[in-house]
Amino acid sequence: MSYTVVLEEFLPALLLLGGALLVFLADVVRVRRLEVFGGIAVAAIVGTLGSVLADLGTPYLEAFRTIPASVVDAPIAPGDLFAFTSLGLIFQGIFLLAALLVALASLSRPSHERGAAVFYGLLLLATLGMMFVAVAADLIFLLLALEITAISSYLLVGYTRRDPRPLEASMKFYIIGALSAALSFFGASLIYGAYGSTSLLVVGHTYPAGADGPLALAGFAFLLVGLGFEVTLVPFHMWAVDVYDGAPHDVSAFLAGGTKKAGLFAFFLVFLTPVVIGAGAQLSGSLELLLAILAVATMTVGNVAALMQDQMKRLLAYSSISQAGYMLLGVAIGTAPAIEGATFQIFAHVVLKAGAFLVVGAVAAMGVGPFVRDYRGLGHRRPVLSVAFALMLLGLAGIPLTIGFFSKFVLFSAAVEAGGLFVWLAVAGVLNSALSVFYYARILRVMYMEPAEGTDPATGTDGPLLPLGGLGYGRASAIALCAVVIVLFGIDPAPLLTAFQSGASHFLALGV
């Protein structure tokens, strides 16, 4: 691969890096306005997103038709550190969408807020690491890319510095992240010992004597635990609730809607390669069963715990954990339709969960408390914002005519099509989706059927309208974009499905 091609393919990442450096430079020269930092960040993300869509090819831009095979580079050599696949480019677009939503929403904060440059710079650097994850073809390169995202995320959680709750959450996140990284790199060393290489292509296609034995199994087990922390799989999930709850609302939206998805794509790269291609019956069979068990445990524990929550952010955090279980089904099944469904579920979760956290942030800035009961009468006091929140909750529950319904339908259909054990996985997914309806419906009942504080029971007069100070044009635009995507692709998901199907097929054909 020539340097010219490499430079062209890495142009999106260079745009993000340039944006981050420009934000920090503006801070150095004592620019103290949030609009400047936010404008640079939004421009960098939009430009990068345009570059990624251009890399996917003209047919994709015109009508979301099947992505041409020409967008995938020549066959990947075992020594390559990175591979530009159509599925990787799709995930880059998903990561950028999450970053764009958060960057837009953050424009609504006070103009002279302290730490704005740090926030936007770290947001761009975390997204840069996620972009590298999407093109990784080597295990060490992949883990280093995850660390770029992780370190930026630790700092993002505590960027306010003066508030003890985010600082505590940041420290917890850092300790768990360090443990996760240590386990992942140790697993990679064992993989190297078993296969003589850290290339994902070599791991998928070359099986020296003993590669199906204890060393390889131990390596994949350590990687499973390390990456399990990244994506909040049960039983490696408890840190996420405290971190999501303690982090600033916009950062919680980015963690749930963005960085977590990078860990899930890492699961695609690490576990789909040996499982789908077949690294021997013992290895692939053991991983397949273990991933299936973890998927069911994650969705079940997340939903049951969410049922018992009174605080809104903690409820959404446990809900996010349960969603990771649904997404893991695609890795456990390992077929092209399953990867398509998991990708669709990941895309849907970005707009649903990030949007939900952004709404919670807006409502908190209006003076509403952190508990579910504090949302009483919100449907009457802020009707438009409540409708958007209701759409997100209905989508997370998988109600028809929302994007969440079709993403789960495609994923569960793939499980049924695969047969055998996976049929029971589909049943578990459907039952868990039904379970989640209870706590999402509780929020809707509180918003629309319970009177707000200040309501006169005799006359039924609604409470006063909430102030709009916490909304602003930036946050309103981000929430509106989420609502439009939820409805648009909930009515007609075909364009996205066509693109995701094409990307999944190319991914499996390459074996990376």
C-alpha cells in the first residue's frame, strides 16, 4: 500500500487530529468563548463525516444502495496494522454521529464555562481513537487505539475538576480502565504465544500446533474479560453505573452512545475472526457458547436492575448495559445477517441512548431533580421535549414504528435463522425486550399521567412551564436530529439495512 493511499485513507483521522490541536491552540492564545471551541469541533466532525461518506462511494451517498466492493482495499497482508473495510467505514460514521450529537448539545452550555477547550479537545481525541479502532487489523494496534479513546474518556468524565462527583467517577473509571487494559494486553501476549503473530488475519487463518489448546483459550479468555469491561458485559459492568451517573450529562451521552461502540467493534474484530472462520472446534465452540451465555446474562441483569432504579441516570445506565447484551448476540451468532442486525442495533442505540441522556441533561438544567418522580407532569410542562424523550424510550423498548423495533427484529430474526442454540437466544432477547417495557412505561406514566408539583388537584391546572435555559439551540438541534432519525428509519429502515448488509458481507469475506 503506497504512502499516498495511506494518507488518503487516514484523511478523516487527520481532520479530527487537526481539529483537536486547533482547539488546544485557541485555548493557549486565550480564546475563552465556548462558541469558538465548539464551532471548531463541530466543523472538524462534520468534515470528517463527509470524508468517511465519500470513502464509502457515490452509490452510498446517492441512495444508500449496496456499497461497492471497490471501497475495500486489496487483500490484507498478515503484517498489515490496519484495513479499510466498508464495515469499518460504516462504524466510523456511527462513531462520528455520536460525537456530533454531543458536540452540538454542548454548544448550549454557558459561553464562558471553564474547561470548554479541554472538553472539546478530549472529545475529538476520543473520537480519533475510535476511528483507529474501526480500521485495525492487528491486535496490538487495536488495543492501542482503544487506549487513546479510554484515556481521553477518563479525563472527559472529570474535566470540570471542581465538582467532586465527576472526579470520583473519573477515578473509578481510570482504575477499571487500567485493569481492563492490563488484562487485554496480557491476553494479546498469550495469543502471540499461541499463533506467533498478533495479526487478526493470521489468528483467523493460521493454526499452528497447539493453537487450539490452553494457551489460545487463555488468551481469548483474558481478551474477553478485558473487552468485557469496555462494553459493560455482566459481570464486568458495575463500574458503568457509577461512572454514567457521576459524569456530566453530555459526557454520559458520549460514553453510552460513542466509546462503548468502539469496544463492541473490537469484539467484532477479535472474536468474529476465529469463531466465524473456525479456529478449531474446541476454540470456536467454547467461545460461541460463552458469548451466548454472557449476552443473555447481560441483557437480563441490566433489565432487572433497571426495574429497581429510582434515579433517571442510573436507570438509563442499567438500560445501556442490557442493550450491550443484545448487541453481543451478533458476535455470538457470527453470520452476515447477525452482524447486519448487531450493526443496526448499535446505530439505533447511538441516537436512542445518547439522545435520552441529552434530554436528561436539558431537563436537569431546567431545575428538574435526578429522580424519576421528579419528571411528573413533564409532558404538559415541556410537551415538545417530552415527545422526543418518549420516542427515545419507545425505541429503546423496541416498540413498532421506531428504529429500535426494526434493529431488534433484524437481530432476533438472524438468531432464529441460525437455528439451534440461537433460537433460544432470540427467545431470551424477546422476553428481555418485554421486561424493559415496564420501566420505560413507568417513565412515560410519570411524565404524562401524574400531576406536576404546583398542579391544583381541584381544577387540574398544569404546573408552570419549565424555563428553557437548559435547552438552547445546540441541544435542541441534537435532540431533534435524534428524534428525526428514530422516526425516519423506524418507518423505512431499508436504506440502512442495505448498507449494513453489504458491509457485513464484505467483512466476513475478508475474514477481518
